[in-house]
Amino acid sequence: MHKFEVEYRATAADVLDTLRDGGLGWDSSVATYSTVRQGLVAESMLYVADRFAPGLSRGAAGVVPAERVPASDGVVRVEPQWDAAAWDKKLAAFQAQPPSDDLKALGELLALQWLDDDLEEVVIFKDMVYDGPISASTSFIFEIMDAAKARDLDQYAVARAAESFALLYTDAPLLAWPLLVCVLLYHLPPETPVSYVLTEHAHQLEVSSDEGAKEYLDNYWLSSAEGLVSQAGILGRLFSVLASFDSKLGREFWFARAAEALGRLDAVNADKEQYSTKARGDVLETLVDALLRTEEPELSVLQKNFRTSEEEIDVVLTNGLTHPFWTAQSSAYMFVECKNWGSPVGVKELRVFESKMRDRGAVCKIGIFVAMGGFAETALERLKVPQRDLGVIFAVTGDDLRELVTKKTRLTEWLRTEGAIRALGK
């Protein structure tokens, strides 16, 4: 027996916030899962159930009315006919299911088992050993399918998610672990107590006093947080690389990050007394950064918080957009200004931003002003002024950002349509 316990205690909501802040929240989990999803074993199970045991497969599609087949012994047997075309449609429908459906089914199963006092272990988690892979074997999948079926969940969606996580855990355990934890916690009641027991590890390091235990715990979470941030950074770079080969893939990831940032932004703006003005501004810039990265590689962030002795520009973008609307502006760079204010931005702030562009008019003729609280009517009327001899400034509100994230609309597409109409003075 140990003389003391070393344990981290929190709620499901607290841990989810930590994961989200590290870039590994629910939307990022869905985006990541969508790129690694595999289902060979799950599809095989679905095929076997549908082809040979239709009673085990809900809504068997490949079975048509039975055919009476006389045997050599004179006994007439009834055998179902196999409709391959119907099966192909069913398989295609299964493969087209949204990745989020898989994770929701898996998350519900994990949460139900977690909350079941009669169960000592939760599927998948009980097979996780840091230095060993999870085998996506038939027996592993069968166990999970049985558990899902017993709770009236989509057993094949759960099987596919479990299979994919097992394969991901083999290749990248430090990534698979927090993502799976997120899937579980997302489906638990927010106030569910969660504890992480570190007693064994602490005693392996010969921690033998209360003071030593507190120091150990502080250091443990510091190193863990650094590791999590590192993993999130690696994931971000991975998707950036993938985006150069598959722009849709990279775009999905950054829209997921934007959705995470929007949720965080709503949280900090709802409790302004707890967060500084800078902290609230940083969260808005994170959201804008994610939306801008959906435009890569045509638009790329050259520098954030560009400072001189006189002023600061929140984001400087390199403009490589090829649509005629953008090439006609002849703007090598774009400037972005972000204001997370509760009140509308006025003419004064717009003039300051305009002066930053005017001082660099030869290379920057496009500005994007993002204001969560919107713009005063006088500021919107002012948008026409720089078009005389400088360029164009687009005004983007908090409602606009929310619509972009919700509909997964590219920022540049919105700017040259609805944004342009507003900039022209309507």
C-alpha cells in the first residue's frame, strides 16, 4: 500500500476544454477521424451478416424472396436468393455515412459503459497499453459489436470507429489516446467527475512526501501539456502538408479548428470578467487564422502581430489568389485587423487601419477588418473612401464569421460576393 495517492481530479467539461485548447476537441477529432477512417473488418462483418445470416443484420438488403430448391433426397428446402446489386447499394450507403455518426455511436457506447457501475472495464480503453498496439482482430471487433448491439446502437458504425482507432493507436498512440478520450468525454454529462491516478508512476520515481507529490504533479501536467501542444502542432503541420496534395482535406481540418475556436470565443465573451482584453483578442485571432488557412496555399500567413515603433498589424497575408476579382486589385499583400469588442467599431478605428494600408499602398491594396461587435453605420459609409485612390477594405462581423464556420464557406468567396456588396456601400 502507498502512503498517499497522487491523483488529478476534474470534470468531463474541464478536460474537454483542455483538449479543445490544445487543438484536439470534438470537431478536430471528427476531422482527424475522417482522414484515418478504415472499415475493412466492419464491412466484412456487415457482408457476412447480410449474405449468410440476414437475421443478424438490421434491414438486410441483399436478400430477395426465397426460392424453393428440391434436393436429391426429395426434401424441398427454402433458400434465400442473393441480390448483389442491393448489397452494393447497402455497402455504398454504409461507406457514405458521415464520420461524425461513427464517433457519436462509439461515444455513446463508451459513455454508457463508463457510467455503468456493474462494469469494471470500458471497451477499447481496457486494451490500451502505451508500449503495445491494439489488434483490430475479429474477436476485438466482435466484442465491441456485441456491446453496441446490447445497447441498441449502430454496431457496424461502432465497429468501424473502433477498428480505425486501433490502427491509429498502433501508428500514433500519443494522438489516438487524447482523441479517444475526447470522444468519450463529449458524450458524458458535463459534471461527470474524472480522475487520473498517477500514484504508481509517482512512486516509481521515488516520490515519498506530500511536498514532493505536489511538485511531481505540477511537473507532470506541465510536461503533459507541452506534449499535447506538440502533438497538436504536428497534427496541424501534417494537415498543412496534406493540403498541398489534397486541398479539400486540409480545408476540412482548418474548418474544424475554426469551429473549435468559435466555441472558445463564445465562452470567453460570455464571461468577460474572467478574461483579459488581450486573451479575448487572441481567441478571435485564432478563429480568423483558422479561416485564413482554409485558403492555403493561395493565401498564406506571412506574419502575425507585425509591429513597428508606431503601430501593429494583426495579420499580414501573402496574396496568391488567381481569381480575376483578386488579381485585378494588384495587391501583393493583405492586412487583417481584428477587434473582439462588444460594441461596434467606428470611423476612428477604420481610419487608423486605412492609414496602415496607405503607408504601404504600393504593396497592400486589400484590407480585412474583423469586428465581433459589428460596425457603426458611419464606419460602413466610410468604406467607400479608400476605393478612390487606395484599394478596398472589407468589413466582417461576428455574425459573418459564424455563418462562414457553420456553412464552411471560404472567406475569399464570401468577400468577393456579399463582402464586396457591403464594401461598395450597400
